[in-house]
Amino acid sequence: MLVSYNWLSQYVDLSDISPEELAEKLTRSGIEVEQVIKRGEEIKEVVIGYVQERMQHPNADKLSVCRVDLGEGEPVQIVCGAKNVAQGQKVPVAKVGAVLPGNFKIKKAKLRGEVSEGMICSAQELGIDERFIADEHKQGIMVLPEDAQVGEDALSYLGLDDAVLELGLTPNRSDCLSMLGVAYEVAAILDREVRLPEIKLTESGTRTDSEVTVQLDAPELCPYYVARKVTGVKIGPSPIWLQNYLIAAGVRPINNVVDVTNYVMLEYGQPLHAFDASRVKDGQIIVRQARQGEMVVTLDDQERALEEGMLLITDPEKVIAVAGVMGAANSEVTEETTDVILESAYFDGLSIRTTSKTLGLRSEASTRFEKGVDPERVREACDRAAALLAELAGGTVFSGTAQQKVKDFQRQRVSLHLVKLNNVLGTELSTGQVTAILDRLNFDYDNLGHEINVEIPTRRSDISIEEDLIEEIARLYGYDQIPTTLPAGRTTPGSRTPLQRLRQQIKRFLQAAGLNQVVTYSLTNEYSASWGSWFSEEVQPIKLAMPMSEERSHLRTTLIPCLLEVVQYNKNRKQTDIFLFEIGHTFLTKETHLRELPREKEVVAGVLTGLWQSHPWQHVKVPVDFYVAKGVVEGLLHKLGIQGVQFKAVEREHYHPGRTAEMVIGGERIGFVGQIHPHVERQLELNEVYAFELDIERLFKHLPGQVTFDPLPKFPSIQRDLAVVVAQEVIAGDLLSTIKDAGAPLLKHVHVFDVYTGEGIEAGKQSIAFSLTYLDPERTLTDEEVQEVHQRIVERLAEEWGAMLR
């Protein structure tokens, strides 16, 4: 919200407080002022001049020589290059010695032999944003209205001597989306009166409801609608003071009718709309919901498809506005308009927000409606606008209104207990101090001694419970005056949860292993979302209703494509050895059309590519391969104390069919490790990339409950090697499982150290060699005992896998 200091001064006496001081007080009371913008701060010595005479420059076709009266006696001669300069105009003039934005200083000069004592200024040269400049002023000098006084300070006349406070409002403070709302706030802070605008409304004998009718077909979405008719308006520019206030608030002036509705919206916080009465069929206004397939061309000349249920304003033949969002082009006020129908209504905030979001159309009106407007100002704002139209556009206001109201808006009452107030704040405020603050807030109340029964104005929809009132008292009493106290009683030091500790362990191990942590977008493209998840079957891509771009149109189902984007980005910048990991969320659902929110799954994923080790002096180069990636994952699982993990070969789209394995514990998949499919690598123009992804929730479930200590063995171990010949399709991991089961409890360690095919091995067979370690922590084993277990292992391998000793 942009608040003009000069405009605010109309409602509250600010004569003894500067904009900066006001900003400080507002911020301390809970309404943050993000910045104070000084309009025209750099400009000096610019006055209003009158062009008495304009002559062609004798030595230049595109220059004019003007005699300009500055209200200081003799007129001065100014050479001007603008095409639109003419005799009889009133214009802003930078005198000799003036300073314009950018520290541009005006000096006496000679242009093609003619003396120039100043400069006639354009709007841009005065620092006015081009968005707020009327089309006729965008080219050439700025021509001022006839009421401008020659010699007057142009900055004051154009409102450039103003300061604008930019408020950073929280969503609950919708009351401060209006000048009057801010005025009430400032008056409470400074303990001053609010001067409300005086509505001087003169009505004619003709009644509005004789020519305008209102029909509410959606009373739950629009319980209150007020319309007034104003005839005989003359469309033209608004007076300069009104334009100045609109520009300061960031609103572009258009014409006197539209500007009045915008001015009152900013003043009261109640959005209004003006219809051309001649374009509203039979003066009938119908408030209803949209039907399937309806279309409308809005004031921005965009044709929009309406969804069923959207709230509309219509006449018997057509849609004339999207309620609370924007009017339709078929009923807008134009230069030919003479009669207008003013609309002021109370619309359901949720309905307006849904419509605005669905259409991708946000306006000043929708912003206010979706946060909630004051129902007590609906009629008052309409009367204020009608009075201004009569004053500024020469209109005649019909008497009364055409209105429908199906709901009574009652002021809420909240009880405030002094004991609770002081207990919460740690203060000793008296009843008199509390009621004084309520008086400053303009809240009515009944003082019952032990409690204060407060009537909440409808403009303060953010106050509904006692705690809200306590907050109001606290911020106006002054947060800096509330005593500082330490918490009483015993305190418990904070600590990480088990899940947080797991994340920390994962992060530290992977960083120590040489991987760099990255954070990627949760939004990705349709192709990446189609990769699916390793942890849920039949995952459906989740598309956003209103994506900002096609590249960020879907929620991710796996982190791997996002990490590949980072690899691709780095490779394009000559980085070839890339080791990355990310801890983040994926979003999973089996529904094609979402009825419930997707399930979030937290995973850790990594990608590795390039040289894992490089020692140029020793001529050592070790590229990343499957076993490097598998080793990183195994090291992480070992660090976490997770045992019993089996690696099983698996084929899956987007991954190399011979170099990808899933990790399983007790039949439950906890993750995968493998190479990205070569055709994906070629598509992304990448070298070999290996990746892994683990489900953090499932890892957490398999963490050891308690760490146990195994003492160092006092007795020697015995090692035996075992080489067996099996069919090539037999997996070494399955053989390992059989060996561990058959060798228990004396077999302590076993690992594969060789796999051989070729000469001496029958076709279709392979030789796999294992190293086995036997140990009894209580005694020394004998060869006979070890041989018995060893033989049992050989027999089980032969029985289950057809293995033969090599």
C-alpha cells in the first residue's frame, strides 16, 4: 500500500511530524514502512510559466523561440524543441539555476544564436513515471490546466513536494488498504482525531430505483449490493489534485469518472465500478454465478473463458463485469458516456480470490475484496463517489439507491480481562490506561470493572478474540515499554530430533566423501516428472494449474533429473568432474486428477561423473564407475549402522540395464544405485553419469536401535578361500546370502574377490571366488571344526545353486 503523506494530512493533523518520523512510529507499532519515497526531492526552482508568444527559430526548423511569463516581472526568452509548444499555454519551467532529476542543472545558454534563459519541461523531465502520464503529455512538453497560477511552485501544483510511505502490510491488516484505515491507525498512534471526509450530496427528484433494479441470484456470495445512477456527466480529465493523489498511490489517471471510483476505493478501501448506463439493458443488474462456456472481454481487451460458479454482474443479455475483479469492455465508460450506474457491493472474499487466481487476473479491487472490505462503508463509499461525480463531472445524482441486502452485519463484541492482559504482557496496566488506548483506537466499550466489553468496528475484521485485543493494547502501549523478563521455571535445552540427526549424518558423510550439496527446484518439466519414483508404483505426473513456464510446470517425482540439469549446467562451463547430492522432497500420487494433496517423500540423491581420483604426477586416473557410486552408498549405510542390505540387478527406463541395482532390506526397497541410460546421456550431451537415491524415511526405520560394543577378539581367526563354478545367470549376492546362512555362527566375514570366465571354464558358466573368515570369540577353533562348517557351505551351494568346487 502506497500512502501519500499530503493526502493523509487531510484526515489527521501531521503538521508537527515529518514523513520519516511517522514511518518510524508506524513501524514500531506493527505496520512496517518499507521505504519513504520523496517525490521531486532532487528538483529545485521549477515554476509555472505562461507562454505569451511563440516564434519560429530563425536558424533552426525544429526549434521555437518563446517569451514566457514566470510571474516575476519581465518575461524571459526560452528556446524550446517540443512540437506541441504554443502561445497561450501554461507550462512547467525550470529557471536558470534550477536542478532536475539526475542532477541536471539549467544554465543560461545560446542555441543556434538565440539566448535561452531556462527550459520548458516535459513530464518525464520532471521525473514523473511514464506509466502515469496521459497520452497527450508523452510527446513534447507538459501542458497544465487553465487554473494553474503563473509563478506558483510547479512541484507543489503537481504534487511532487509529497512523500510516499510504502507499507508492507500483513494479510490480516486489510483495514490499512485504505487511506481512512491508515488515518485511524496514525491517529491512534499519535492520539489525535480523525477528520472524516464530508459527503456533500445533492440529489434530484428522480429516484434511482425507478430506473435501476438489482437482483441477487447468488446471495451467499453477494449479500449486499448498492447502485446509484448519475446523469449528465461530462467525461474529461480529473482535476490536478485528484490526479496527483492517484499517481502517488500508483494508480494511472484515466478520466474523471474512472478516477473518482479509484479515488474513493483508495480512500475508503471499498472498490467501486462505473457502468455506462446506456449499455446496461433496461437498467437491470443481475448478480449471478457463471454458466459453463460463458466468455467475456474484460477492460484490458482480453477475451476470457469463465468457469462455472464464478461470480458475475450481468444484465438480461450479457455479462457486464467479473464481480470484484474487472469490468467488461461492453459496458465501460467512454468519451460518449453521459449517464453512469455506480456499483458498490460486498462480495465473498474466497469467491473473488478463486476467480482472480483462475483467470490469472489480479486487480486493486480483487486485492481488497479477497482480504475483506468493511460492510459499513458500502453505501457510504457509493454516496461519496456520487457526490464527487456531481462536483467534478457535472452530473446529477438521482435520489436514493437501488439496493439488495440479505444479511445484517453485526459488530462483534470481545471481552478483555485486565488480569489476563497483564499476565500475558508482564505489565501492570490500569483500567484507565487500557481504556485510553481503546479511545485512541476509536473502539466503543463498556467498562464492567473486572472486564471491558469491547465493540469491534467492522473495519477491523482482524480482531475476533481476546488475544487480538491484547496485541492491540501491547503495540499501542509500545513494545519497547513492555518489561524484559526471563522465562520462569526449569528450561529444557533444545536438541535435534532423531530424523534431524539422520539428515545431519547423511549430509556430513556425503560431504566428507567429496560430494557437494546442491538445492534444486521442486518444480520441473513434464519429461522429468514422467521418470516416476523408485518408491511408489504407477506414479502420475502432477501438473500445476497455473505454471509460470513449461520448464517449471510439474512437481518432481524424483531428484535425479533435477541433479542432471545441474551437471549439464556445470559441464557447459567446462567442469567435468562433478559429484553432487541433494536432500529434498518428491511429490507422489496415483491419481490422474488430484482430489487430495500429493504425498511428500523425503529422499537423498546423488550424481557422480568424471574422474573420481586424479594424480597426474603418478599418472593415476580413476574414472567414476558403478562400483565407485556403490561404494559411496555402502559407506553411507555402514556409517548409519544399517545392515542386511542386498543389491539386486534391475532394469528400468532411463537407467542402464546392466549397471543398475536396487537396494533391498527384508523385501523392502530402500533405494537404487546405477548408471543413467546412454541414450539419456547422449540427449543431455553428458559423459557417463552414475546416480543413487535413497528413501530417508525407510532408512530411518532400519537404523539400529542401540549401538553395541564388540570387544576385540582374543583368539585367532581362520581364513579360507572358496571358488565355485555356477551358471552365468546366478547372482553373487544370492550366493553370499546362502554362505552366510550356512556358515553361521562361526562365519564372521565373507566377500567376493574374483569373478572369472574364459579358458578352463565351461561355456555359460562363471567362477566366483569368496574369502571367508571364521572366528569364535570364546576359544581357538580347530581345523576340523572349520572344515565341517566349510563343507556344509559347499553342500548348501551345490544343493541350492548347482555350484561345483573349482
